Amino acid sequence: MGLYAHHHKGGHCCPPGEAIIDPPQYVVNDYFHPQIVPVIHPIQIINKHHCVPVPHHQYTVQTKDVFCPTDYRGKKGKR
């Protein structure tokens, strides 16, 4: 038998109907590709300088001449 099972005197009893077209079915193929995206991480280096007092001893030297009067006469007479 063919597509149409009922035959009437050598012909078809019903003519073929109009074609029905369904809405299209979509098949989506997803492809993923790497994309390089720069991520920038700023780093700031801070050098802190601190003044620390450190004793540095310095000495000043003064020379002073002192003249002492001598009484030779008094010492000689007392001998």
C-alpha cells in the first residue's frame, strides 16, 4: 500500500491537504573562546623615613691660665 490506504476506483478518495509548516526548531551551538582581559593591581611602595635622636657627646675643653702670687720673702723669712 502507499501513502494513502483508501483508494476509490483507481483514484484517491481525498486530495492531499495543504502543507502545514511548523515554526522552525532552533539548534544553537555555543562556542566559547578565551578573551584576555587585563586586570591591573596597582601597588604603591611607601618608604617612610623617621628621625631618631641618637646622642652624640661632644666636649669642649677650655684652658685657663691662673697666676698665683707667690710671696717668696715671707717663706724665706720663716725658715
